[in-house]
Amino acid sequence: MTWIYVGAGAAGLLVLAALGVRVLVAARGLNRQIAAAHEQFGQNGRRRDETVPRAAYDRG
């Protein structure tokens, strides 16, 4: 009878391990997306390919 509990406990641990692996894979994917956003926007919060338009009073 004890082997049933041991087997159920091992199966439960296996499920938890599989879910933990899924969480780690999702965290790595999120880290890649965050890194890509940081690379795209840089330090100043604007896109790197975006130019700052001149103000209306600066136009000649």
C-alpha cells in the first residue's frame, strides 16, 4: 500500500518539474522580448530610427 503513495508522490513531483520547465522557458522568452525592446528604444525612450520633429517655433 505504501508503494501507491510513493508512486503518487513521484508522479506529482514529475508534474511539478514539467511545469517548472515551462515557466523557465517562458521566462527566457520574456527576457528576450524585453532585451529586444531595450535595444529598439535605447536609453532615451524613443525608437532609434525615430527622429525628433522640430518644434513649430523652430520652423523657418
